[in-house]
Amino acid sequence: MKIATFNVNGITTRLPRVLEWLAESRPDVACLQELKTSDATFPVQAFEDAGYGAVWHGQKGFNGVAVLARGMQPEELRRGLPGDPDDTHSRYLEARVGELVVASIYLPNGNPQPGPKFDYKLAWFERLIVHAATLADAGTPVVLAGDYNVVPTDGVHDIYSARSWLDDALLQPESRDAWRRLLATGWTDAIHRLHGDRPMYTFWDYFRNRWPRNAGLRIDHLLLNAPAAARLAGAGVDREVRGREKPSDHAPAWVTLA
């Protein structure tokens, strides 16, 4: 079973690229982030025509997450994280696909920091840690897939060079501490587990020629609980998608479970 995550950076603009990728990569489950469209304008018919059932949590203009399943309809389990009833951002969607539970996650960016956006990022991260701990012990395979907006380390496998990003919210000690505490609740970083110190970037900024220079970051992650990690058979990044016409600034990442 192949599970993928892809920050599309606007589903209306990127729909041709997303459909092209689905046809080529054929993930069984695809978690999408940053839809930038409302529930009413989500292109569900296009995905159904491509052979995918869908659940989605949209928001006009920004945010938005979805879960697609090839040849079947995902069952929505949770829309939004618990812990803050006043949070109106569409950043978390949890669904069941067969025996698998999967969440599509778009963690707040947090820039500029310090400030209220960074405070919101850290508060949202704390809510995710609490909820993820309940899923870690679910007794069934669970995958938390998405754009975490965290570069785990300064190592070349996570970032081409940390020097110009030192003030960015993605690299702050508080962000990385939250990431480590999330993993400690029972999660395996699948791509790092299989690829170690090999660069596996998932994001290249549109500016400063970063794509041609391969000046990338690893911020899109697939976390597996113990039952899912026991089945881990492969993981990778569909890097070539980033180099196509009018691309997202992210590339899809994926895992396969035996």
C-alpha cells in the first residue's frame, strides 16, 4: 500500500499537475495540503474521474487539507484537532481507508518569529502531540502525513544550508523540540528511517534559483505508529514533479507498507 503526501500550493492552479502525478505515481492514499479553496469549490469530480474518492476540509484562500483513496471512499474520522474550539484554520483531517488510519496535516508556518504566528504554531503543535499520542496506541496502522513546516536538523539530509534560514520559524529550537517530543510519543520518521543522511528534500523556494541549485528543505514528513512502521517497505520523494511547468514549491513524498 502506497501512502503519499503533497502540499499542492493551491489546488485550482495545480490541478493538472496533481492529476498528472496521481496517474503516474498511483498512490493508494494521497494526503493533500494547502488547497486554498472552499469546501464548495473543491474539485471532487476531477478526482472521482481519476479514480479517487475524497474527503476534504477546505478554506477559501488559504490552508485546506484532503485525503484521497484510489478506488474507494475514505471515511472521515476527525475534522480539525481537538483542544481549541475557536481555531478556524483548516489544517487537520483524519480518515480511515480500509484498515489504515491516515491524517493529512498542514502545520502552521509560524513566520515571522517571534510573534503571534509563531505562538500559534507552537500551540497547534502541542495539540497535535497530545492527539497523536492517542493514535500511536490505536492498535491499527496509522500514518500522519503532511507539511509539518519543521526542518528536523541542520544536517544536509534535511537542509542544503541552514545559514540563511537561522531566523526562520522552521528551524527554531522550539519547533524542533516539539518535533522530537511528537516522535517520542511513538512515531517513526519513515523517510529518515530508510534514507538516513541522504538528502531527501521536499521543498524548494521559488526565489533565489533554489530549485536549479537543489537548495531544498525536508519539511514534508510521513510518521508511522508501531503497527505501520512494522510494515515499512519503502519511502521516497517524487522530486521530478517540482521541476514541471507551473509546479507547487513542494514535491510529493511517499511510503509503501507491506
